[in-house]
Amino acid sequence: MDIKFTHRLSYKQARLTVLVGFILGTLLSLLQIGIDYASVDASINREIRSLLEISHNPASRIAYNIDAELAQELTLGLLRSPAVISAQLTDNHNTTLASVKRPGMESGYRLISDFLFGAERQFEDRLYLDHMPDESLGTLQLEVDTYAFGSRFLRRAEVTLLNGFVRSVILTGILLALFYVMLTKPLVRVIRALSSSDPRSSDLGRLDFPQGHEHDEIGVLVKVANQQFENMATEIQQRRNAENRLTDYLGQLENIVSARTAELKAINNRLSLSNDELEIARSTALDMAEARSVFLANMSHEIRTPLNGLLGMIALSLDSPMNAEQQQQLSIAHDSGKVLVELLNDILDLSKFDAGQLELEHIPFDLGVLVEDTANLLSQNAAPSVELACLIDPQFPTLVLGDPTRVRQIVSNLLSNALKFTRFGRVDVRLSTHDDGVRIEVCDTGIGIAQDAQVKIFQPFTQAGAGITRQFGGTGLGLALTYNLCEAMQGRLTISSEAGFGSRFCADLPLPCHTPAATPVPLRGSVIAITTASSGLAELLNSLLPGWGLDYQQRSIDDSLIGLTPDLLITDCPECLFGIRPTLQAPILLVTAYGSFMPTEQANALAPLQQQARPLARNALYQTLRRALQPETTTINDAQLETLSPQRRARILLVEDNPVNQLVAKGMLSKLGCVVTVAAHGAESLDQLERSSFDLVLMDCNMPVMDGYEASRQIRRSGRWPDLPIVALTANAMPEERERCRAAGMSDYLAKPFRREELAALLDLWVPVTTAL
């Protein structure tokens, strides 16, 4: 095996060594040349100065005697110097006595010499006699060509560099020979010996040590190679033995494979049959899922339709004159119907989660007002000895982005759960910002939840224990649905509870801020609250009133108010008012539980007195304080304010085939001040639109002759009523129903059964409201 010369190790080592030596030699040569350059540069000035000194006395006498002939001879003598190319002698009157000049030498190295030493140098000597040193007799001027010195310097530099290069070449040859003999030649012998050995042979033999290299790196390399040869021979023998054993195994495996192949064929046949059965099962499952979806839609429609009539008629009956027992019985029936509607909604929502059909909105809404409205709606479920409070951070944003319907479900389920299991103490709903979202906390002093039961309460149809269901009722769907809603919003629901010491549910939801908190107009006045320091009312007032600019103090029931003259007194203790009123004439705001307002006779005795039910909403509290503390800012007195009622003179076309639902909807709309025209199906609604004008159409979807979808499409296609709002009334609460209604041209959607409040909110959105005194 021959190695290319430039690839040999000896060449590489010699090249590196010579390169380093060449660089160092060159640097030393350059240093020597630099020293020579400095010496030559100094010698130019020194030699010319010496020439001037020699010529000083003769030139001084010539200038003194003003002898032009001698001056000419002197300058010609100076011109014989190789470096002098011009000489001039002048007297003390600057008269030239003699001036000679000859051209400079020309050469290819002239440019280098001129660059190093300059092309020419001027020298001048003032002439004087020794006995008259102060009297100038004239000047002797010499012009020197530096090339006479530079050419000698360049020749010496050339010789110096050439010598260095020759030394490097000689050194290269010597090193190449030495490295070849000492390194390359023995390595080549080892390589040839390795190349000539047969790796397939079990006896690879041994390599001989090159002479003189038994203990250096080459000897170690040979020793290691011999050791590897021995290991390879051993491994080759082991592999041959293994091959012999594998040959025996292959014969056995062929027999086993033949037997297993027959078994696999039989298994494949069975798998083919199983795949066919699985495909049939899959098709059946898809059909069942389709049927389940249809069943849920039909169940929603079939249950909601009679529920709408039931709850609507009960609501209308509650507005009719009746005795207290009848009023209580109908109220219980109405509340039971609402519980049934909520249960139906929870079941449908869980089915949407299972089917992956839940869709979330991303719109701005006022979460603080939503929480207060939900708490106010559920306050009727609070026990009389339970204080319900909404504690909202004063800096909480006015609007956040999210799905208000689903957030309302979360708040409603958590609050309903807390009120159900709390008989004494407090239930607080706290609202604050958290990271880039919001935190909704519902804290109660109820029965609490054992540690082992906390892991399963978020599962559908599961409660903390069997006794809970017997004592408090419920289906166990609320918390499971709330947990799923939080996860669907990319949020988190956590629980902190101990049996007998209440519970704390915390929902962290990523609802970004849309509109920051607004700063209310400051109020003026002093307010005193009589309540316990641990009450929710005290905490609410302490967080809000100082920020509204009021001078606020909190006192207990036993504190004396003598000498205090507040502008308003707030309390949740009606018993203490009769002892306070004779000594305090300020208006009173009494905060009571739902349905526990003071009788009219007692209220008149404590006038001026206003009563509000818990929980206090921020806006309602602010307006009450504004009217009590700044009555001059209102133009309508409180008595008139209470008599204000919205009057909607709207013309409504109700398209409904069910007689009961017709009566319910017509009764609700009539109480809201609307004029109602009824159509039994879609075709009749088109006829009614032809004969009269309407402000809103309430359209049922499933009707004989012509359903609501087709009727809406024909209304929109006609182009005669482009701005007429059409609201779908349907008992199908599935999400695809909403999209179907919108695709048909309907403006909005209202699911049955609906409450009068929902219908009023819908009219507020689509029909202008006028207020009459």
C-alpha cells in the first residue's frame, strides 16, 4: 500500500516544522533588515555632515575672498561624492559663487529606495571664520541622492532574505529525510504487514516490531494490533460455532414456521369474520349515535312544549287575585317546574359535551352585573338565617370577553349548590381579576365536603353521599356540568372544603378585559352602618363607600350613636331601629333577606326608610345613596319612581299552533303592554303580514301546513319586510337548531319554556321601550 507523498505523516510534520522555522527566520531577517535600515538612515546624515565639516574651512575662505574660480573647483570636488548630485556656494549677499548639478541614478529599485529613505535630502552649512564666528560669510548647500545608500541597503536585504529561504529549503530536505527514516518507513512496514494478512483466516499471525521502535509509539501500535488479532481469531472461532448451532436451529424453525403458517391462515380467516362484525358494530354505533341525537332533540321538543304551557299558565295565574294558600301552592308548582327545566338543560348540556357539540361565544359582557343578577335571582333559595353577599373588586373590569350564557351557568350552579347546603351563616360570591383572566369564588359556611368525597363530586349523577340526596335532593349534575364548562373555556375549577366547616369553590376563567373599570361620580356625605364586623354587608360597604367619596363608619349594635349626625344609616338589624329613630332623624336603608320586608305600618313609623333585599347590587346601592344624599340631582321623587312602568305599544305577530302555548305567550305579552295577533301556522302568518304591519314576529318552528323555517325564508325572500325581527320559538334546545333558525333568516332564538323576564329582555332588544308616568 503506497501513500501519496503529500499525505505522509513525515511530510506533514516536516511541513509544519519548516513553516514555523520559516516564519521565525523571516521575522528575524526582517528584524535584522530593520536594524540595518535604521543604521543606513542615520549614516546618510552622518556622512554628509562629515563632508560638510571637511569643506567648511575652504568654503569659508573662498566666500571671504569671493573667489569664483576656487568656488567652482570646490563644488566640482564635492560633486565627485557618489551621493552628492548638486552643490552651490553663495556669499553673504546671496550671490552664487558656484553651482554644479548632475542627474541622479536610475534603477528598478529606485521606487523602493525613495519610499524608504526619500528621493533627495537637502543640507546647508553656514560659512564663517574661526576668529569671526558671529559674522556669516555665506552658505554651502548640498543636495544628496539617497539612492547611493539605499541601493546598498536593498542588496544586503536581498541577500539576507535569500539566505533565509535557502536555509529553510535545506532544513526541509533534512527534516523530510529524518522523518521518513524514523517515522514513515517503519509505519509503512506495519501497514504493509497488516494489508497482507487475511481477515477471514482464524490464524492472523503476528506483526514484527520495526528495528529500534520496540518501545516507542510504533512499538505500542504493533503490540495493540497483535492483541486485536488474537481477539479477532477468538471471535471468529466463536462465530463459526454459533453458525453451526444456527444451522441446526434453522432446520427446526422451518418445521415450526410451516406449522404456524397453517395456524395463521386459520386465524386470518377468523379475523376477517371479526372485522366484518366490527364494521357492522361500528355502523350500528353510528346509527345509535344519530338516533340518540334525534332522540335528544325530540325529547327536548316534546318535554319543553308542555312545560312551556305549564309554567306560562302558572305564571299568569300567579298574577291573578287569590288567597295566600293558593298563591303558595302555585308558587311551589312554578318553582318545581323551573327545577325540571334546569334539570333538562343540564342533561342536554352534558349530552353536548359527550357529542363534542358545545360551542362557546366570545363577546363582551358585564360579568359583575351578571353575577349580581344571578345572585339576586337565586336569593329566594337562601335560608332566612343565611346572608348572601356579592363582593366584587372595585377595580374589576366593566366588560370582559367570553360566553355570558355559559358563565352564568357556572355562577348559578356554584351558588345554587352553596345555598342548598347552607342553613346558617354566610354565602359569598367573590369576583376579582387573576393573571390574564378572572376568578369567581363561591364560599359558604355549610355542611362542607369530606376529603374522600371531593374526588368524585365532579362526576355526573354523583353526590358526596347517599344521605345528601335523601336530605337535600338534587341529581348531582350541576358540579359535573360546571367542571366541564370550566375545562371547555380553558379554565380550572378547584375546591377547598372540610366537613362541617363550609366549602370554597374557585373558578379561574381566561376572560380577558375588554373595558376597564369605570370611575363613578363621587358622592358627598357621611354614612354609618350598624352591623357586625364579620358580616358580608360590612365587608361590601367598606370596599365600596370610601371609593365613592363618602365618609363611612361601621358600628355594632351595642355602640352609642349619641352626638352623631350621619346623612344616611344602613343596617341589617330591623330590631335596633325602633330604639334609634327617636334620637336619629337621618334616612335609613334597611337590608333584609328575600321576602322579609318590614310591614307597611312599621316602615311608616321609621320613615324616611328604604328597604332592599340581599344581596346588594353595586349600581342599586349607588343609586339609592345618590337619591338619599343628593336629592336635588333628581327631578322625579321616590314615589313617582316606584310608579314608573315600561309601556311597550308594540304590535306582535305570534305564530304558534299549540293552543296552550298561544294562551301563555299572549298572556305574557299582554302584561308587557303588547298588542298580540295570533296565527296558527306559517301560511296564515304570511296572510297576516299582508293585511297589517307588525313590530316583531314570534315564530314557532314545528307547525302544520307551513313550518316556521319555510315561513321565515318566504318573508326574507319577498324583500317587503327586510328589517322585521323574526324570533324563533322552539322546544328544540340543541345547538344545531340555533344555526338552522339563522340559516332560515330568523333574527334571534328563544327556547321553550321561557319566562316572562326572558321575553321582556327579548323585547328590550328588538322593540323600543317607552316609559310613561
